[in-house]
Amino acid sequence: MDSPFLTSVVLPGAIGVIMFSLGLTLTREDFRRVLVAPRGVAIGMLNLALISPLLAFAMAELFALPPELAVGLVLLGASPGGMMANMLTHLARGDTALSVTMTAISSVGATITVPLFLSLATDHFNATGIGDVSMLGVVARVFAITVVPVAIGMEMRRRRPAQVAAVYPRVQRASLVLFALVVLGAIASEYDTVGENLAEVAGAALALNVAAMTLSFAISKLARLDDRQSTAIALELGIHNSALAIAVAAPLAVNVGIPAAVYASFMLLTGGAFAWVMSRRNGSLEEKAHRVEPAEA
């Protein structure tokens, strides 16, 4: 399968399936959680919408990336969290409801954050090689592969909750396998280009990943969120929807999608290690709470 068809047609389709399966898990209550528990959602979204893209700008400058790679790193930093963040948060015994809410809201908000920071990065790094970035085109692309399938999934769950509950486990497994295969295919199709730039971009991508999780966890704790909420926010910052960044980059210069491809190759390792550490910590706190309850009764 040729690379343009894979990244321009198959990958967006796979993202649509992933976002549809996310929609099957959501109800309006997930969005209302912004009003019910505003502090956790607000801090998480501040990290996603502002801290992460600004960190990407900083890492691109710090590692002196060429313009196209710098733009690609910022595009990745501005991308929303992914469903894998929800799964890792669950495994880490974090606040899964908060994680799902942030993924849902950031996926909708990506219609603003992705085009905005893509345009700012193109101007800031003088990335003339990628040509004129059509804001309207990027908005339409992000909207079509994120908001629309999520809305369809939510509506299907509202209309047929029993049927959705029955088939969801299979849909989730199939969508995650499809996601992995297509992202691996996108990386493989540009193997030579990724290999040529790997050494140059790997340090910046890894630094962004570690810095984003560390800083977001610290900010959450300073804001007096508990460990479970802080875990969810840190993983949301560490596990971006790299497939979306690759799909948005596809119509632009080839190198723009490389940071997302490199990031995708290790983010589950760093995110998984963090989730393992936090699962032990959060588990210990749960056990202590259960031991205290009878004494207080």
C-alpha cells in the first residue's frame, strides 16, 4: 500500500473508528462533569491546551530542530489525549472518569488547538517548506475524524445502550488493533525518512514526553488534586493521539509527521512505566483508606 493512501485515507479512517469507539463509552454526563468536578477537569485541560504545546515549542528550540520537525513536534504537543491514556489510567488505579472526560473534551477542542498551534509554529519557525497551512482545511479535517465519529458513537449508545454494552468489548479490541497496525504501517512506509531523522528528533520527543508527564503531575499536586486525579492528568499529557498528528501532517511536508511517529514508538513504554509505579502507590493508598474506615466507624 502506498504511503500517501495510507496516511491520507486509511489512517484517518482508523482514527474515525477509534473515536467512534470512544463515543460508545460517553454520555452527556461525561461532559457535565466539567460543572460537577470543575477543578480536576480545568487543570487537566489547561495542561493539555496550553502547557503541552508550549513545552513542545520549548523542546523544539532547546534541541534546535529544523523547521519542519519543530512544527511537527508542536503539532504533536497540541494533539489531544488518546484512548490508551484511559486504559493506562485504569491500570494505574487513577481517576478513569476524569481521564475519559479529558479525552472527550480535548478531542472536541482539537478543532481549535491543533490548527491554532500548527499555524503559530509554522510562522514562528519560518517553516516555508510546508507551504501555506489552510486553517479551514485543518479544522475540517480534525472535525471530520474526531468530533463526528464521537458524536455518532454517543448517539448510538443513547439509542441502543444494551446492544452497545454487549458489543463494546469487541469494538474496543478491534479498534485498538486497527490503530496499532495502521500507525505501524505509517511508520514503516516512511521508514527511511524516519530513520534519517531519528537521532535528531528522538531526544526532543522523549524530553517532551517526560517533561509533560512530570510537570503536569507536579501542577496537579500543587493544585491539591489527589494522586488518582494527578495520575489521570499526567498520563493524558504523556499519551497523545499521535495518529491524529500524523494524519493532520500527511497533506503537509513528509518531515512534519516524523515527531509523532517517533513519539508513538516509545510513549507506551514511558507511560506504562509511570502507570506501573502509580498503580502500586495508588493501590497502597486505597489499602490504607480501607484499613482506616473500620477504626473510624
